[in-house]
Amino acid sequence: MSEEKSNLIKGNTGDWEVVIGLEIHAQVSSNSKLFSGAATQFGAEPNSQVSLVDAAMPGMLPVINQYCVEQAVKTGLGLGAKINRVSVFDRKNYFYPDLPQGYQISQFKQPIVGEGEVIVDLADGTSVIVGIERLHLEQDAGKSIHDLHPKQSLVDLNRSGIALMEIVSRPDLRSSEQAGAYMRKVRTIVRYLGTCDGNMEQGSMRADVNVSVRKPGDELGTRCEMKNINSIRFIQQSIEYEARRQIEVIENGGVIEQQTRLFDSKNGETRPMRSKEEAHDYRYFPDPDLLPLALDEAWIDDLKAKLPELPDDKKARYISDFGLSPYDASVLVSERERADFFEAVASGRDAKLSANWVTGSLFAALKKEGVSIHDSKVSASDLGELIDLISDQTISGRIAKDVFELMFESGRPPREIVEEQGLTQVTDTGAIESEIDKIIAANPDKVEQVKEKPRMMGWFVGQVMQATGGKANPQVVNEILQKKLGH
Ligand code: ADP
Ligand code: MG
């Protein structure tokens, strides 16, 4: 690991350290809800996916959805966390118009998943380990809609009862950049596992962001919590604003009050919502309608055995088996689709060369066009074929760049483009030699110079390439030039 860069913030009274902990709400990928059979499809007609249980009709009983439990356990395993054999569902009591039960079923004292750990790679090549305190299962509430009717608020219960996993981190993050990288890493892990789609713009993942500041070495400061932030950029902005605000308050002689605050993305500020005194007393108690959840060890082991290869393991394999740099390996494993694409290209080929093409030309082109790898017009097999054409010397590396551009625009296979445009590399020694002879004859002054300055050879190479439209095999060109002009 290289030397860690400082995350300290300069204030008037010296350096300050920011301390951040995230509570991530991740919607479980499941076709039905946590305690009912109602559907969970995003964007459905309001109140079209609501069972009697979700609407909290009198006498309705919740029935646990085993698939959601399985998803939570898989996520716990993916976070390197302890799976609790027994967990308990509690009622968290509060009133809200979009919460018809008058309580949310959650897990309080005995969550399904205990302590774990996530390795977070940072842009400068260092990494931090973030502790996971717990993961618990809970129901989502409905949604109040305030802007569809001039005088009334409307309630959509489609979300009511959807399974959420709340993933609580330890206060181990020290900068907005680290918090963003942690969020991305958790998203990568749940996407690999298929336990949450990670689509933040659809609300599938959101975070409560806890921030405090302290002088390095001091005890933890009092935190403020920004609720329900649904983009990584906003998470980072809220941390930066909030840390500066807290430093200013303390440096001006004030104290930080523990508060829940709202992040206003329009002007990038946080505003108080409620203070500790106004905090809810949820009166948690075990839900009498649900038995404790007891998991079978063999069932957990079976899920563990069936986990897919996770990003950290994949990265380690790319470094050890393929000789990739840690950076390239990180970039490739950051999305499962990227990794699958790379492996399809690299299969039976030089892995480093394949990684260069995927992370270099392909990713640059996709980024420029704002296209995901899923929608890439260049398929893995076509990119592989392009690499083959370079390896068997059909085309030069330089020409390959042009061919790639055309592939990316048209989606056509490389061989077709090379043939149609006559780009095949000239390896015919006679043809190259006759070009070289012409250049030597036309430039007696340069021939004199190259005797003194061997570096001038590059000029001749350039001339040959120009004369052959870049198609001359550079190795053959060099050999003949050395023979004719070298010492
Ligand atoms: P609550 O459920 O009331 O929000 P928790 O104890 O579960 O409280 O903590 C919530 C989150 O706050 C955790 O992610 C934790 O890491 C973070 N946290 C706790 N103390 C601090 C602190 N002093 N500064 C920043 N974050 C903190
Ligand atoms: Mg909280």
C-alpha cells in the first residue's frame, strides 16, 4: 500500500478529522414482499401491488418470505459477516399516513446478520477496511405524494411491505471520497450477489449519512444524521457541507447538537429536521405475529458454497493468474458485466493485452458515448478477433486502433473491415524494401545524418509508414532499415 493521503480539513484552530458512518437501505431483489405475496415491480400503477397484509387490514397475518431471508443471508456472507442462527422481528412503532400498520416490522436487538468487514479501494491505490456493525431485515413504508392534488396528499402503498436490508457501518470512514467508494463497493457486492439491483435512481439503495468532526486523536464527536440520500454525489456533497458546518460551529465557540438533518440537493446544504429531544421513542417489542427466525446451519453452508466469485477474490485472481496491475484488476471487477466481458476477450489470448484493450480503447469509447458495456456494439468475441489480427500480424497495432473505431461505430466484425478497406499489414519484404530504396534514393542528406545520429532512424520508419498507409509491418521495416543504414 502506498502512503496514505491526508484526509484532514484545515480550520482556523488547526486540522480536523471527519468521521462518517453509513446506514445503507438496500431493497432486496425479490418478486414478492417480505411478509406477503404482493408484487414488487418498479413503476407499477399506484396501489396496484398491495395485498391485505400490506394495507394492514384487521386480522391479517404476516408470513415470512423465505427467499428474502436467503437474500439477506447471501448479502451477509458477501460482506464477510457473521450470520446469526436466531434473529427476531420487532415492531417499531410510529405514526405516519403511509404506514397503515402504525408500526414497521424490523429487527432491533437480534438482527439476522452481525459483524463483518468491507475492503474499500481508493483512487490513489490505498484501501481502507470498513467494519460492518450489522445487517437487519425490515419492511419499507408506502409513499406519500404531495404534488398531484392541489389540496390533498395521496398515498401509494406499492412499496409498503417491500423487503429492505439495512446495512450499518461502523464509524470507520474519514472522507467524503471514502464514503463514496464504500457505497460503490457495497453496491458492487450486492449486484454480484444478485441480492439488490443497486439502482439508486429508482430508490433501490439509499443511505442515512452520519457525520461528526474531531481533532485527530480525540474521542468521537457528536454526530448529525442526514436521512435518505439517494445518490453517491449527494452523499459526498452532504458530508462536505456538514463537516464544514460543524467545524465552523465549534470554532465559533458553539457545540454540536445531535440532530437529524435534511440534505437539500438544490443548494447543497443541510438543514435541521429534528433534534435528539424530538427523536421518536419507537417502543420496540418482538412482533407477536412472528416466531423468531431460526436458520439451519447446513442451509447457510449450502448458500455459502453457492456464492458467486466476489469482486475481491476476482481481483486477486486477475493479479495472480493474469499478471494484471491492481488498478486494472479493480477497474475490471467493479462491475460483474465488465469482468465477464474481459474474461471472454482474454480466453485463449494474452490477458494483459486483452485488459489493455478493454480498459483502454473500449472503456474510453463507452464513456465518451455514455453507453454501458451491456449495450456495447463491439462484442467480446469481435474484440478478441481484433487482438488475434494483431497477434498474427495481419494488422499493425496502429491500424488496429482505426479498425476499433470503425467497429465501435458500426458494430461490424474486424475481419470484414480489414478486408473491405485493404488494411492488411504488408509483411512482403520485397514490397517494403522497394519503398525503402525509393526513400533512401530521394533523401541523400538524411542518409548522411543517420550515420552520425542513429536516432534519425525514426524519421525513416515514419516515411515508410506514410508511404504504405501505416500498413508496413514495423518489425520488417526496422530490420531492413538496420540492414541498409545501420552500422
Ligand atoms: P441510530 O440507529 O440511532 O442512527 P446507531 O448507533 O445505529 O444509531 O448508529 C448509526 C450510524 O452512526 C452507524 O453507521 C455508526 O457508524 C454511525 N456513528 C455512530 N457514532 C458516530 C459518530 N460519532 N460520528 C459519525 N458517525 C457515527
Ligand atoms: Mg440512524
